[in-house]
Amino acid sequence: MQVMLILPELVLILTVLVLFAASLKKIKGGGLTGIALVGSFLTLVATVLGGTASGSLFAGAYQLDALSQLIKFLLGGGLFLIFFMCRSLSGIEEEMQNEFFLFLSLSALGLMMMSSAVELLTILVSLEISSYALYIVISFRKGEGRRTEVEAGIKYVLFGAAATGISLFGISYIFGLTHSTYLIDISAQLPKLIHHQPLAVIGMVLMLCSFFYKLAMFPMHAWTPDIYQGASNETTTFIATLPKVGAAALLIRLVSMTGTGVTEFTWVLVVLAVLSMSFGNLAALVQNDIKRLLAYSSIAHAGYMMIGLLSGNQLGMAAVIYYIAGYVLMNLACFVVIYYIAPRGENITFEDLKGLYRRSPILAFTLAAGAFGMAGIPPTVGFTGKFVIFTAALEKGFYGLVVIAMVNAAVSAFYYLKLARAVYCQGEEGELESIKLGIGAKIFGIFLIAAIVFVGIMPQGLLQMADQAVAALL
């Protein structure tokens, strides 16, 4: 049945409609949270049931394959975890809480559509569905008289509009050269054009700008620290995770069209990867606000992921999927701590982390696991992800790039370990107010710790699925 091909999208559309009806009825509290959790869980179940689906719809513009189904599973799982974490919505204006779940579900729907879109205009429409929902929800932050959330929302809109315009300009170049907007037609011509037509290189770089924007990749990174700092903790958790999964999936599809050879386009990506890693890590060194630190960290991680993409081989592409899945877990581990330390939705600094190991041992260990993972310390998923990505780059002969990436990883270890040091080695004398966690929050923290370590120690399953997902593309 063709319904099974788009079962996750249909379930998520139904969830959006139910949440829309709930917003009209002004349902709040546990009822609203229950609807969001049930809808996101059913979406996750639908991604599992449709995991082996394959085929195409809508005149070949929408393709269901191993890559799209794996990405939808990551998106469905990530959405459920985020909704589970943000059950109380402590940082969202009360009158906006109905719309919060609605718009995040709508954004996730756009990302799912983007993972299956194989036609340029369909990709663009899916991208805008995801983006416009986030443009709205950024300004939902609680706090009377605050201007940071409004400023963050305006910046996100302006940068997003600029990125879309640049991508459209690049699409016009690619269409002019290939006379098609379907990826299968473009991929048949693009490798030869990349070698002999400089305009193809320019067009590809411009076209990728919207996905660089979602991934917080240099040079489309400037929005990241202000939006992370200005948006609510709940919204920032979503922005820091799921859009990057969708962007990584599309970048894999688009970059794979250029072939496996080392071309001028490859060297452009090398330069962007180096600049992204170096700028992100150096800027993060001097941050005191934890969310701004994680924002610059995300810029650096985009550079690491780009190394896997520009490797152009099956191992590198599979490593990107593995790394982005681990990155979601590691980011969630950091943001769940921010969420529970700041019960009124405020931003936190290193000062607020002091003595956390005494106030809440589970939160302290969760933050340490996330920080160690992003630093690439074994046996976490971050270490294994970097190892596989660097291995793929070495197979391609990018020895200098791997050395630069390893130096950047060493630099990043300073501020990640600074987080652990603040949690465990700095505590004020006297009695500290403990942080009371419910059983759900404790289970969530333990799950993230276990997942970060287990997926790092036992990467075979996820890597094998990722390898199968990218095999058809190459």
C-alpha cells in the first residue's frame, strides 16, 4: 500500500491537526503535553513500521529509500525525546504553550519531507515549511520586558531569508546547466560539469547555503550564538538538534551528486570545514554563557561532519549519519541539564554549575557524558564518530585536513572539560539547594548517559544501517 510509504508523515500531519484543534480549545497542562507525547511517540512507531518502505511518489519528486527512512527514524526519535524533556514548558509564555508543540511538530514534518525530497523545488518547499515554523516559535520565550527573544527571532528570519535567496540563485545556475530540477537527472550530468564548468562549482556552493545555514556551517553561522542565547531553552534544544539531522541528510544527497573524485568543489568544502572548525572552537573558548558556548561548539561540529561529506566515499557518508545521531544524543544531554537547572527558563553560566554534583548527581553525570562525548573522549559516541570520519578522510588522502581537525578537537577539549570541572571541582562552602527530579527526568538522564556510551562502544548496528542507507547514492 502506498499509505505505508508516507506513514510517518501522515501520523505527524494528524498530530499537527490535533494540536491545532487543541490550540483552538486552549487545552493546557497535562492534556496538551499528553497529546504531544502520544503524537510524537506514534510518529516514532510509524518510522519503525515504515523503515523498509521504498518507492517514489508525486511524479518522482518524493522518494522513499533506506536513507530517508533512517533519517525519519532519527527525527521521530529526537522529537519524542525533546517533547518528553520539555513537558513542563517552564520557559514558554503560558498563552503560547499550545502553539509551541504545534509549530515544533510542523517543523519536524518539514524536515521529514526534506529527507525524502529528490527534486530541488520540493526540497526548497520542505525547507521553508520547517524554517517558517521555527521563525515563529523563537519569540515564545517567557520573560516580561525581554528583548533578546524578539531580536533572536528577527535575526533568524533575516538570515534564513538571505540563505534561501542565495540557494535559489544557486538552483538557477544548476537548472540552467542541467535543464532539470530532479536530482537523478542532475547527478547524471554534474560530475562532468564540475570538472569542466566553473559555473557548476559556483552554483553548487550557492545552492548548499540553506543547508549550511541549518547546520550552522561557516559562513552561514552568524545567527547561531544569538539565537541559542535569545530563544527559550526548549526551543534552543530543538534548533540545536533536529534541523541539523535534516540538513545532513540533504547534504549527503546533494554532495554525492558531484561524484567521488577530488575537484575544485571538494577543495571549497575543505576550506569551509577548516574555517568552521577553527572559528567555532576558538570562539567557544571565551564564552561564559553555556548556550552560547554550545552554539559555537555546533559551528565546530559542522566542520567535523563536513570532513565526512567531502571524503566522497561510502564510509565518510555513513560516518556523517552516525555522527549526527550521536550529536543529537550529546546535545540533548547538555540541554536537559540546562533545562532542569533553570526552572524559570533563564540562561545559565559556569557559575550556576558550581557544586552540581552535590545538588543532583544524575544531572552532573549527564552533563559530563555529553561534554566528554563532544570532546571526543572514549568510549563515547563522539570519539567513535570522529574516529570513523577521520578514517574516511585518510582513505581519501586528506592527511593535512585530519591533522587540523585533530588539533581543533584538542582545543575543544579545553572548554568541554571546563564544563566537567565546573560541575565536579568547584563548589561553594555550605549548604547547596538540591535539585529535585521526578522519576521521568532521572530515567531520561540515565538513558542519555547509557546511549552515549553504548552507541560509542557498539557502533556496528547504526553504522551498518547508515552504510546501507548511503550505498545506493554512490
